[in-house]
Amino acid sequence: RSLQELVEKDILTGLYNRRSGEKLLKRTCENYLKDGVPFCIAIGDIDHFKDVNDTYGHECGDMALEKISKWIKEHMQGKGFAARWGGEEILLVYDDMQMDTAVLCMEELLEEIRGKRITYDGISFGITMTFGITEGDGRKIEHIVREADAKLYEGKNSGRNRIVYEMT
């Protein structure tokens, strides 16, 4: 079991690594195509993460990423899964969930993150995240992920600390 965790999980965050996330996402898409099980994909990015690393050091940045990942992992229990997508980007997949419900869950998560403090070496600071979320459909996985990523960058370019989505 621990060997399997080493292969599937990101060592720093404890979230699924990208390869495992892609595998689980593929299975989620197959469930949609086969049985019509709805799902939503969100990509989140820690706001001004470079500033955290530059100001407090990479050790602090790693610790902040660990804490945020722990909060996200707890949030995703019973809702789907989360994977470290790259750097400080995290992919969230809300399984068996329509867009309106997934957005409500994301709003709760964002509010929780806004309300937390990270303490490192006697210094306490807040952190925010920006998310882009889209509903899964019959398109290729790459297209769905690209759409969520485009919404993430729309959020980054329009002020950060928000969720960008489109209701149909």
C-alpha cells in the first residue's frame, strides 16, 4: 500500500500526482460517457505564490502548499478528488455533481481558505486562491481541462481570489 501511495501521490502535498490525476479523470470521463454521471473540473492556483517564496523562502512556500493541500483534500472527501497539477496548481474533480452544486462547494472552499492563516517561523499571513471551473461533457479531456485553465487565467487577470465559471 505504501508503495502504491509513493507511485500515486505527490510527496509534498499528499494529493494525487498529475499522472494519477489524469488516470482518475479519464475514468470519470468514461463514467460520464457510459452512464451519464455528471462531473465538473476545476483548476486552482495559489495567488501570489512567488511572493510567498521570495519573501519567506521556499521552505515556507512548501509548508503553505502542504497546508492548502490538506484543506483541499479534506474539502474533497466524498465529493471527488484533487491532484497536484503542477507547481502550485491543483486540479479538483467533482464527481457525480452538476455545475451549480460544484460552484457552491467551491465557494465554501474559497471562503474557508480566505479565513485561514498560515504561520511560519513566527510570521502569520493569509493566502487566497483563484479557480476556474467547467462542466464535464463528451469532449476530450484536454479540451475540458483547457477550458477550466482558461477560466483560471481569466480570474487571475481580473483580480484573483475568485472562482470563474459559466452556467449553462
